[in-house]
Amino acid sequence: MTDNGGGGRRRSEATRTAILAAARERFAADGYEKATIRAIAKDAAIDPSMVMRYYGNKEGLFAAAVSVDLKLPDLSRLPRQEIGEAMVLHFLHMWEENEVLTALLRVGVTNQAGAERMQGIFGEQLLPVARLVCPDPEQSPARAALVATQLLGLALTRYVLRLPPAVALPVEEVVAWLAPTVQRYLTAPNP
Amino acid sequence: MTDNGGGGRRRSEATRTAILAAARERFAADGYEKATIRAIAKDAAIDPSMVMRYYGNKEGLFAAAVSVDLKLPDLSRLPRQEIGEAMVLHFLHMWEENEVLTALLRVGVTNQAGAERMQGIFGEQLLPVARLVCPDPEQSPARAALVATQLLGLALTRYVLRLPPAVALPVEEVVAWLAPTVQRYLTAPNP
DNA sequence: CGCAATAGTCAACACTTGTTGGCCCACGCT
DNA sequence: AGCGTGGGCCAACAAGTGTTGACTATTGCG
């Protein structure tokens, strides 16, 4: 339909990516409703109608701007005891690498499509890891969910709400405190 | 100013509380931006202008609708080992009692005023508890923040994002898994 | 050069938002 | 009864939203 069959040869690519960058920034800072197409377009220094031309509508823009790959490393080669620490460290790096995850969380909280996308990421990226490492496969959804409560809670307080003492915590301390928690959720026997 | 010096004698009180109830529901379900005054007014079966009459503007309505008292019990009379369990149980009950906390979290994520209010609650209600129970008073902010990451993360996945496996978890299991975590964050020696 | 396709702009649309002011009606007092 | 106060509704405003279509400018190719 609105797809221009496979690739504009000219320099539209530059503005396309500029739009995506501006969109990520705005979605991360303001959430879905407050991140207006006009503001995004102004950040990208183009006309709002270009956004529509390239991405159809606001939902399409969001879908294109926020695509998440958690890049979870292969934890099966790690000693079982170090899985928790590796997870926490990896998540911290992912959150600080760019603002995509913040955007997704901010949007997911007030937008149905955003929440569903988070559920998708959980099911396709976190759950498989849990399946690999946790003892009883039948319990992996519950254990992955527990891990999600702790890791998303950290992201929420630290990167979204910016609760001062949570922001002030040095990375090493965060890891030292949370790693045993995640480790236990994944590998400990039932309490 | 818009304050009618201390009490309408007539039946305005009924509509006032109806507005607040509708507002709480809408803020909890939709967040700040999507919860429109018109929708709230329709839920309360009155005219949008009445909302303005009674609460000044949308911010005032939010302030009036969402006032949070965590009602944290006196934990100092509890055996130190049971503090974690008591906290988790209490928070679960608070979140399921009414939708105020959900509203606050949904709004806090995309609204500056909402985020500040959450910081206020943290400082005035959670921090004091941490000060009572954790060993080194200088560490209480960090430890309270850690507790916040776990408890808010639970609320986020279970009551806001509604991640299916987090919703499916029975209360007893949540407590069994999270209580040791909270207990450790509050009372364990530095890792 | 001339032509077609593409990148980009402008102005407008239909709608929703918070917010305001004027109006009517019902009640409670004297 | 009459009157005033205040609860409630209606209609409108100005601003901002996503979205659309027509128009211009620029580019590549023959």
C-alpha cells in the first residue's frame, strides 16, 4: 500500500533515520500521547507530513522506532552461579546504551499496543533464557516473571521515575544487591 | 479563591465524591493524558464544567483524586526476620484494595508532577521504615530504594503491564519468593 | 535539455482537548 | 409567597491533535 516497493535510491534514507531518532527520543521522554508528530518532525527538521508519508501513521512510526533486541548472551556456557550477575549487568548496559527501552516502558504503561509489545519481548527473549537455566521447565514462566519484576522495577525507579537514591546507586552496588536475587529466582529450588 | 469556605450544605458532596471516584478509575486505567475531563464527567454523570468548578483544573483534580497513604504498619514490634514477608503482604493488599496506587504509577511514568508525588511518598513513608529496621542509618536511602525496585517492579508487571505469568502467580507464591528479597535488602549486611 | 519520479512544503481538514461564562432551575430560608 | 444562593447544564472558545491533498523543488536518467 504505502510501501514504496523496496528502497528509495535517493537521500530519503537520511531523513528516515532522523525521524526515527527523534521519535525514539520523544517517545522515551514523553510517552506515547505527549510525543506529538509535530514535535518529532520539528526535531528532525522536516514537515509533519513526511512522517506520515514514510510511516503511515503514529502507530506505524512507533512500531518502526521502537524495535527491541535484548541481545541476551548465551548463558548456557556460563557457570550456573554467575547467571544472575551476568543478567543484571547485561540489563544495566542495555538500558544505558540507548533510550529505546525507556521509550518502550513509558509507552507500555499507558498504551495497549506498547504493553503487548513488552509481553512479546518477554515471551520471545526472556522466557527462552529461563527455560534453559531453571530446573523445572514447567516453572520457567513464573521464574521469568519474577526476574522481570526485579529488572523492570530497577529500570522503572532508576531510568523512568528517577528516584534519587536509585539513581545514585553505583552500578557495582546494584549488581551486588540484585544479582543474588535474580540468581535465586532462576535457579533456586521452590521456597 | 474557588474554595467555598468550608462546606456546601446541599447535596454537592455526592457529586464531588462521584467525580473523585470516576477520576481515580480513569487515571488508573488510562494515565494522565488519556483520562479526559469529559470522560470522567460522563462517568460521574455530570457536566465537565462541574469538574472545573469543584477542582479548579485537571491538575487540581488529580491532586484531589490521588492521595496515597501506604498505611505501613509498625514493623518495630515484629521479629526482625518477618519484616520482609510483612512488607510484601502489605503492599499486595494495598495494591488490590483500590486503584489509587495503579493510577499514581500510571501517571508517574509520563507526568512530572506524578513522578514527584511518588518521590514524596517514598521519602515520607517508605524511607522512615527503612530507617527503623536497617542496620546503618546512612544506608537507609539505598536500601529503601532497593526495596522500591522490587515492590514497584512487582506492581508494574502484575497490575499495570499485566504480564500474564505475573498475574497468574498466587499471592502466597509471590510472598514466598519476594519476602526473602525484601528482607535481605533491608537487613542483610553489605554484600 | 526535457521528463518523470521523488523529496519536501503549505495549508487546511475534522476532531478533541482544557477551560470559560452565561443561563436555568431547585431548594431553603424568612 | 418571595427571594437569593448555589448546583447544574449548554454552548462556545482557543489551542493543539493526527491526518490529508495539492503544490513546488530537486534530482536522476534518456
